[in-house]
Amino acid sequence: MTFMSMTYQLQEPLKNDQLRALAQFANTYGLQKFRLDEKKNWLQFDYDASRLKETEVEHVLRMAKIPVVGRVAQN
């Protein structure tokens, strides 16, 4: 397994139903724990890069109606 982290800018704060959706599909898709930074409106995921590609992570988030704008470049 190769674990990676990705951070996404959210279009708007997550609602309770969206948080529940994250909790339900996280481990199913090889997405590990997620962290929400409400001040920056960021969502960060740890995921298994040997199972998922970056584009697949974005697709899964959008299917769950998580309002991601794009990936945040981190130093």
C-alpha cells in the first residue's frame, strides 16, 4: 500500500448529510480518514494510491455531492 494525502478546496461548508456521505464511503473506496478545516474550507483525505488514482478520488467526491472546487497545492 502506498498512502497519499490530498487536500481539496470546498465550494461551501459541508452539510450534515454530506458529512454522513463521507463517513459511509470513505473506507469502501480506499479513502482513509478525512480531516475538515472549517476555517480554510478545506477537506483533506488520506488514500491508498495503489488502489485509487487522483482522478478517481475526485470522481467519488463529486458523486457523493461533496462540493469540491479543486485540489489545494501544498508545500
